[in-house]
Amino acid sequence: MESLRGAVAIVGAADTEVGVVPHLSATQLYVKAAKLALEDAGITKDQVDGLITCNSFVEPYLYHAEMIAEYMQIFPRYCLNVATGGGTTLAIMHHAASAIATGICHTVLITMADNMLSGLSRDKAIEVMSTAGHAQFERPYGPPIPAFYALLAQAHMHAYGTTSEQFAAVAVACRKHAALNPAAQMRQPITIEDVLNSKMIAYPLHLLDCSLVSDGGAAIVMTAAERARDFRKKPVYILGVGEGHSHEHISQARSLTTSAAKEAGERAYAMAGVGPQDVDVAELYDCFTPVVIIELEDLGFCPKGEGGRFVEGGRIELGGVLPVNTHGGLMSHCHPGHPGSLFSVTEAVRQLRGECGPRQVDGAEIALVHGQGGIMSTHCTMILAKERS
Amino acid sequence: MATPAGKPVPVPTRETQPYWEGCRKHELRIQKCVACGHYQFYPRLYCTACMSEQVEWVRASGRGKVLSFTIVYRPVSPAFAADVPYVVALVTLEEGPQMMCNIVGCPPEQVYIGMPVQVTFEDRTEEISIPHFTPV
Ligand SMILES: [Zn+2]
């Protein structure tokens, strides 16, 4: 096999309710998402022979995927637990696609969830927050997670003249989309002034430049393209996928302004045989506003340094040249931790199926989804399409 | 590990012990490759430029420039609450490697990218001193 291009399809995709979900435990969110995705695919759990999960902060298990399989009483031939932050989702889809294409298994269920909002005590939340960064060479300096990203933001401002207003435009666009999404956690429209007037967290990042803390889960079902038409809904095909990995700790980054999203994107475009100009809708990892601007540049939607200007004037909003994060993203839809990017995937699937109602991108045929984990450390880009070729 | 005040206290490993011993003496130590002259931080088993295991500890000049910085208003934990607002920065050492630090000894609003800085040490416990940087 030379390429995964068009070899694998997503045949089921679903989210649980998200935001504040105190009536479901973390484990229940995983299995609820899984059940909804199986229903969406129109299959029973017995048809699943591959299972991938990411661990939960709130209810971790040593062998998390095995735990979910046991809970659901499924007995897969391929069972894997991965947890490398926000980029995990797309990287594990890459692994799942490889497993399907090589015949290790046929039908993979990926489920990811957590309840970071309702499930963590205050002490536990501080503990989770303060265990980011290198134990010897970063944590002694007291950097909260937003500070790591603020270092990138400042470097970008210094190098390219990017402004706080431009960062804010990203948050405004995401919220505008969330206002059209009944499932989103935060739906009240905001303005650039609202972002700039929100509390300063780590200069230059304000509260509204930061993503949410949420409960929620999402799941997808993947299978070989030639089997994909046997499922209930029209399949969405994986045209291209690529990864890039540059560091674990931000203090060791090769560059603060160019990320390994560049390699991930180039690899995904090369496999798919498409370029940024062919993308109808992009679901980009948006844990903090500057991340979207760096990703837009590194993924080739604009030249390096132009990301700030690119997001102005509604260009990343519905109706703009490139609608970004049509569900509201991590800043307005939900951010339960590791699962973040999977909501981007389920949204991209819904966009390509034409199921998005008022937030539908007209005629969407090709979607790009990008996830990053760590502190711009690990990147995976996936290009999804309505048609197999 | 944390101090009574709750700030993290690094636990040296076999690999990082010489670095922390240097800090205790208020000396910033980094590794230099005997084979190719490459400087590196943090400490590693071998040189990342040429993979020679002939890496030795040298005392860095302690001078560098601010690569980027942020001013933290919401502390990571209650232990840092009294320090707010504090500066978390990345500094590029004169020898090449970069490291995270706090910029101390000046008001946060005076810090800028490219600012020349010099190492200084905080004795966090009797055994562990933490390197910070301060304007030259
Ligand atoms: Zn060397």
C-alpha cells in the first residue's frame, strides 16, 4: 500500500451533550458518546473490532481502552489507549486508518470524553494545571498553561506586528458560530472590545482569548472505504493525513512562531492531492486565539506573518473566505481536555454531510481538521472529503 | 515536591545533578560537546548535534537575551499568588541554548524581547537554588 488516500472512511460521528453535564460521570460520557456514534453508524457494538480511547483526568484507568471495552462488553482485536494532549485525536485516527488499511481490524470505534468542569475538585484542578511543563526546568517558574501560549503570542507580535485585536477576532468568530449551534456551551455573541476588556490572564492573553473548561464526549466509527456504503449515512472519506512533532517542552521549541503544523499540513496535502485553496471549511485547534493564527499560516492559508491580517474582517467567519471552527471550537463549543479535537472531527463530518442547519457551509466538499497537543508540540492534519477521490 | 510555601522544588536526577550542584554555588552550568563544540541545555546523555557521548559540564557566561516573555496575572497555584504579576520568559544564552526563567529585579512592564539579561539565583531551599535572569 502506497498511501492511505481514500482508503478509510468515517461512518459514524456523534457528540454527547457538552458544557456543564453534572449528571454523567467521565466514564459514562465515554460510553454515551460511543453509543451515539454506533447509532449514527447504524451498527451494533458487536460489529466493532477495534477500540481506541484517551485516558480521563477525572476517572483514569491504567488500561483505559480495555476498561471501556469491558464496560461496554465488547471484545476487540485491536485495543489502544493514547493520551498526548489535544493532538491525540487526529494522530489516533491516523493509527486507526493504518490499522484498517493493513487489515489489523475492520471497524474501529474511537471514543474520547472527560468532565473537567464537574468532575474535578478545586485542589485536583490546580494539581492538573500545575503539572504542565518540565518538572525541573519549567514548573519552578510558575507558568500556568496560558503563559506557555502567551510566549508564542508575544513572539508572533514582535516578529510580525500581530495585535491583540487580531487575536480577539478569532474568539469573536468562534463565538459567532457557537451562537448558531444549540449544542455549544457559550452562545452569547461577543465583540473585540469584550475580549480586550476581559480579565488579563497572562499578557497578552485575556480570559476570552482562552478556551473553556467543560464536560463532554465525542466518538466516531471508522472503516475501510469499500465497506463504507453499508452503513446508515453517507460516508466521509479521509483523503490525506500527516503529522509533525517538534518538541515536548516549549522551552526546547525550534521556533516560537512556526510550528510543526507546517510539516503536518504539507504531508496531509501531499497525500490528499489538494492544497489550502481547495479547503471549504477548517476546524482548527483553538485552545488559545494565537494558535489559530499560527496554524492558518503554517497550514498555508496565508503567508507566514499574515495570519493576524487574515482573521480580520470576518474572513474566518461563515460567509468569509475560510469559515473556521463552525461549531464554536474549544473557545465557545466546549473543551473537556484531551477530547477537544474530536469535536472538530464530528463537526467536519456533519458539515460534509450537510447536517449543520444555520451554520452549514454551503456546498462544503473538503474539510481540513487540525489538532495540536502539548504546547504546539505534536500536530496532526487531516483532510476529509465527501467523495473518495 | 514543594516548599512549605508550595513552590515547586526540582528533584535532581543522576543526569541533572551537576546542573543543580552548580546552581547551589550560584553557577549556571550547561553541557559542551568535546567532539564538536556544541552547547546544550537541558542536560543529556550525548550531544544532540553529533551524538558524541563526550559531553562536559562548563560554566555558562550567564548572559543572554529575552527570546519571549509573558506577564502572569492569574498564578498557576496559590504558592505564586504573592508574586503576581510575575514574568515568565524564555532566554537565549550567549552560548546558544534557551531556557525558561523568571525575569526579576525590574518592573514587569520594563521587560522586552531582545533585552540583555544576566543570571541570578534564588535559594528556594537549603539544597536547591533556582536560576532567574535580571536586566544587565
Ligand atoms: Zn557534538
